[in-house]
Amino acid sequence: MPHPVAALDRLGTETAFEVLARAQQLSAQGRDIINLGIGQPDFRTPAHIVEAAKRALDDGHHGYTPAAGLPALREAVAQDLTSRHEAAVDPGSVLITPGAKPIMYFAILLFGEPGVEIMYPNPGFPIYESVIAYSGATPVPIELHESAGFSFDAEQVLANVTERTRLLILNSPANPTGGVVPAEQIERLLDGLAAYPDVTILSDEIYSRILYGERTHVSLLRYPQIRDRLIVIDGWSKTYAMTGWRLGYGVWPANLFPHAERLAVNSYSCPSAVAQHAGLAALHGPQDAVEEMRQAFDERRRIIVAGLNSLPGVRCADPGGAFYVFPNIEGTGIDAGALQRRLMEEAGVAVVAGTSFGRLGEGYLRFSYANSAENIRAAIERIRSLLGAG
């Protein structure tokens, strides 16, 4: 008989946090480490949001809230999404969660079991594949290639859909690549999925407000033909520099919402009351800081792309969104894991190996440019010295 915790052997991790822990350990030993590994904005949460949290504490908001979140916050999320995406969202479909991960976890657990297949981006956020395997389902990669701007090809995705496919996970703008899926690929995919009405779609849109150039976000909420089988992930962490507040949300179809709410009750009871009041202030308050951060990321994007492309053996595509680059390092002759370790230990630069995001990440590294322009430039020169030394 299998040991009751045997399923945990199928559960992976998020290497970025391991890289962060090692960087902090080396820093505590006196090493100068430039951290381009962890995916969190280096800005402070805007002051009006912090003040709202303080007021919530002073006003006595210290207790439980409804499991699905404060009604006022669910209403504010629905209004924000309706306004930004021109797609009506019912507040009753919004589940507020402690961070965005519970939404993907709940969705995968609802559909994952032995004998079924769940499709996910590769390279992609590592928790997708981890939880799919944990659920007992078979992970089926949606291949993302540098030559296509790390977007998917709709025909290739549809060719891999079978009668066993239950959930299809999309992420745009994407972690780790910064890739943005064009509207035409999304629409071709949705047209093809009309033949598979039992396939639910999980759209991770956590970077929806961090795009560059002329790109605009294409939310799947805009497509009424799939709304009865669409789950959307978004939240406050990246947009408002609120990673430590742990606040996210999901928009669920009516038939799935009660199941997600029951999972919430059974796992964490409810989100933090104080964080929810902060989230309300974020949505209702001025949005200047959101655009200021996006512009700062855009400047850093240009610096890091140019810097990486100047390095021997490195080729870096220009990302369309988020705050990551995913340079090709095959020309260095060093595999991703080894180069990650050498950059940390020898050069004092924390990055994440592409293999942490799936097998198609071999030959790549992920850099987060949620750090200052000065530090990015210094990191490039440290990498240049290391690669020049062989």
C-alpha cells in the first residue's frame, strides 16, 4: 500500500524562492548580491493603500470576513474588470483569495485526477505542472518557443487536445518569458475549442497591466462564448507592488463558484480583513503609481535586453509584458542550472535557471528586472566578466 504522503513526491516547488533564500544567506555573510531572481516589484506599496490598511486596523477590522471576500471588494473587482475589459462581470462570481495561487490550485484540484489531462504552458510558471502532477492528472505541455515570441500556436495546441483534456491553462503576459499572446492566436484557439465543450480554460492574467509598446491586454473575459467555462486569475501583487499583502482573486463560472468557495472555507477560512481593505483602496484610489511603475519597468526592460544581447554567447528576445526576460544562453556552452549556480556563487548575481519552468527552459535563464537600472547595469558587467573568464 502506498504511503499516505506519497503524492507529495509529485509536488514540486518554486525555485525562485530557493534562489532568494540563497541570495539572502550570502548577503548575511557579507556578500554583495544583485537579485534578479525573485519576481516582485522593488517599489513600495503606494502610500494611500498603506494608509487604508492602517485605518482598517484602527477601525477594528480584526476579525473574519466572508470566505469569498468582503462584498464591497468583490463589487470593486467586478467594476474594475468590467471597465478595463468591456465585459460584464458579476460580483457574485469573484472569489477573493490570499494571493493568486489558491485560484490555480483550486482549479487544478477540481479537474485533476488520474486518467485526465491538463494542458499548461512550458516554459511556464512552475506551480502549474507541480499541482497537475500532484492531482494525479497527466501534464500536457503547451510549447512556447523563442522563435514565436514565446506565444503558442493555436493549431498545435488544438492538435494536442483529446477526449481526456479537462483543463487548459493560459498565461499572458507570461512568467517566465514576458511573452504576450496575440489576439488572433487566442481567437483561433477559442474557435477550435468550440468542438471541445468539456474543456475548461484557466487564464492567468496577473500581469495584465504591465505591457509595453503598442500592446494591449486581451482578456479572455471578452469572449462570451467561453464565459461558462472560464476561470480568470488576477490580483494586486504585481500591479500595486503588494506581493507581501497576499491578495488575489479569481472570476469563476456560476456552476464552479460554490466548489471553489467550499475549498476556500476548508483551506484558509477567509482572506485577511486588513489586506482586503487595502485592496479596496488600491482599486478606488489614484492609479498614477501603476503607470509610473510600468514606465520604470519599460526603461529597465530596454537596459537589460540591450545589456544581455551585448554578452558573448547570449541572445535575448524583447519581452512584451511582465517584468522578466528569458535570454537564450546556449552560446555560452554552459547549461542553465550550472550557469545559475556560477552567477550566484562567483558573480554575485541571482537569476533562475530556465529548467525551473519546465523542460523547454533548458538553454535559458530567467532574469527579473524588478530592480534598479543601476543594479541591472552592474549585474550585466559582472556576467560579462564571468563569461569572459570562461
